[in-house]
Amino acid sequence: MRNAVLPLVASFLAVPAPMPPLAAQVVATSAPITDVRYEVTFTRANGERRQVGSAMTFTVGGTDPVVLSLPKWTPGAYEIANFSRDVLNFSAEQAGASLTWDKIDPDTWRVRPRGVGQVTVRFDYLADSLDNADT
């Protein structure tokens, strides 16, 4: 759907210019989580707004950041769908207190727990398309 087409221009006589060294790509790693549970809520009010409420609860062993990500694509669709663009009202809490979080990239959230215990992440998902090919 949103394909970027890069034209290929080839010349056998051209001498390539030296390339600058590539910057090291930093990959975010997540602290391990256990006891993962999901709760999906769909009420009449949510239905009218075409939203699905989601909560994920898990246990952490310390203060190391937890990295959570949504896929960009659906297997078999062969297109980038960018599901995270439909995430609304993202929040994270531990023991009733809000946690700090940030987005590492458009599809990935980093949550910072305060210590050992349960963390709950909540968000609404705008589900206004019945066909993933139309997203």
C-alpha cells in the first residue's frame, strides 16, 4: 500500500564515492517480565466509538525498563500497516501510581517500573476497519 520505490540507476563506468562509516544502531532490550495477563474490553460505548480497551498486567523483577512493541505488519498481508497509529490513551501504572514511559520508535514503548511488582499498561485501540487491507 505505502511502498517506497527506489529507482536504480546503474553505470558501469562510475566510481562510487567513499561511504561514511555507519553509526552503530542502538537496540533497546527489555527487562524480563512474567505472569503476563491481558484484558480486552469491548462495551456498547466502546462499540459506538469503534474502540477496544486493552490492559496488560505483568510482573517485573526490578527497575530495569520494559520494552513493549506492536507489529507493523500482519503476516500474509505483505504491507506495512502501522497498527500503533491507532493506539490512544496509553498509560502505565504500578501499585496505583503512574509510571514514566516514552516511545523509542513509532511502534515501541519503554516503561520504567519503580521496583519489583505488578505493572499494568492500558490503552485504547481504534478498530474502525474490518479489513486489514484497508488500514
